Amino acid sequence: MDSLNDSCVSSKDINDGILQREESRYQRKGYGLIFAVLFTLFGFTVFPQLIQFRILSLLQNLQPQYIQMIMLISTHLLGFSLGNLGMYFIYEAKSPFFERYRTRQNPWPWDENPDEWQKKRKEVWKYSYINMTLGVLMCILDTQISPLLRNDIDTFPSLFEMTWQILFSMLIEDTCFYWTHRTLHSPKLYPIIHKKHHEFYTSVSYAAIYTHPIEYIFGNVIPVFVGFKLLGNQMHIATLQLWLFFRIGETIDGHSGYEFSWSPYRLLPFSSSAESHNYHHSHNVGNYGSFFIFWDTIMGSNKSYNSFIAEKYGKINKIKDHNKKE
């Protein structure tokens, strides 16, 4: 595990490494980049319209705190449930179309040891239930003690407003997540808290919410809430709901074990990836960020991963070049 006292890398190393990584990352996406853009546009246009004209219009007669409570709880429960259900069908399909995006070719936990997985699955359900219940309670508590967001249709946010506020929330969450996650890897805290999450050596989507309850509250939920708390009633409840769906989808995607080229969560420059998080689980070192690689790059906590990726794709490119010559 990395020490919190790792020295920062030089600015030249940062600039050279990060630009090469980004160029390679977008090249590997290929045509999937087009679909990632389309999915993102769909999420920021069609989904808000659904909230505005279908959901908020039905809830307008309720008191504001109940509107916010219902939307927070429903997003929390539906996001994790539907996201993992979708991944369940992908895992079960074993389709070559999906399997080509696997970050590692070792067996899934349920294929590697079916009997052991039966026991582990009960643990996954147990901690998923505990953490989702905690999430619901925090949503209820939030609506009781904090100022409410705007929730009327008349002041529905523009596309520009939703975009910059979600980008702001992403940057704040990524910073909070990096430092809490890295702190949880410290020798004193890792064995008693974060080790639970790392029982999944091969990362799968179900691991996204399989954490110690203390980690779930302080390492997962609170970092997500910080951004919209700073914005206060500048943020509309529809923006918050889109942000929560986006963050939940990102963590499921990041733990899935697949590096989908069309993923809207990896569209922005300097994004993290499912492959980098799978490396974090398999090697238990570095790659502490959620959305971005800024802090990992500045603090040098992704050097091991960068070397691994350079070697991996260097070999792949050599094989491709050799096949072309033949």
C-alpha cells in the first residue's frame, strides 16, 4: 500500500505522461467514442425532460421536503438496483460482444469457485442491504436538517446550468473521494475498514456497494453530497438527481470489470477508468480517484499502473504490427 508521504512527481513528468495516456485512451475507444457522446447528450436532454414533465409535475402538490426526500431515496435505490441488474445480464450472457471489453481474463468469482461464491453472495446481499438502508436514512436526515434545493418546474435548470453544476460536483467528489480512499488504505484503517471492499480481488459491479458501513458513509456518500451542499439552493433537485444517477452509474461501471468504449463516464479528458480501478483491486495499490486522474498524477500514486498499462498496450501494439506485416 502507498504511503501518504509519497513525494509529488515533477511537472514535466506529469505533462508528458498525462498527454500520452490521454492520446492512447481515446485511440482505444475508436468508434465507441461516438456512442459515448450520444449517450451523454441523451442523459442531459431526455432525462431532465422526464423529471420535469413526468415526475415533478406529479409531486408538485407535496411539501418541498417530501419531494426532495422521495427523489433522493428513489434515485439511490433505483440507481444501484437497475445498474447491477443490467450488469447481471451482461455477466450471464457471456457474449463475445461484451467479453472483448474485459479488463482481465481471469474467471469471475462465481466461475472460479461456485461453492465459495454462494457464501460470498449472501455477504454481498447483507452489506448491500445495510448500506442501502444507511443511504436511505441519510437522505431522510438530509431533508430534515439542510436547506432544500429548488424543486419547482418554473425555475427548471437550463442545460448549461446542469452541466457546470455536475462538473463542479464531479471535481469536488473526486477530491474528497481520493483523500478518503487513500486514507482508508493507511495501515491502521485498512485492516478494520477498507479490507472488506478488497475481498473482491477481481472487481465486479456488486463490489461497488460492498463496503464496511463506515466506509460507505464517509468514503462514498459524504463525498457525493459535498458539492451540492456547497451550491445550496443554486442547484435544482433535477440536477441533483441527474448527478446522483451519474455517480452511481460511474461506480458500477468502474467496478464492472469491463472497459466499455462507449461508456459516458470516461468521456471527459483525464478520466479514470474501469481498467485502472480493476488494477487497484488486483494489485491493491494506487489509483485512488473516482472520476479523474488529477490527484493520482500529482501525488504519483498511479506510477505503478502507468508502467503496467504502457507495457500491456505496448505488447498489444507489437502484436498488431507483426500481424500487419504478415
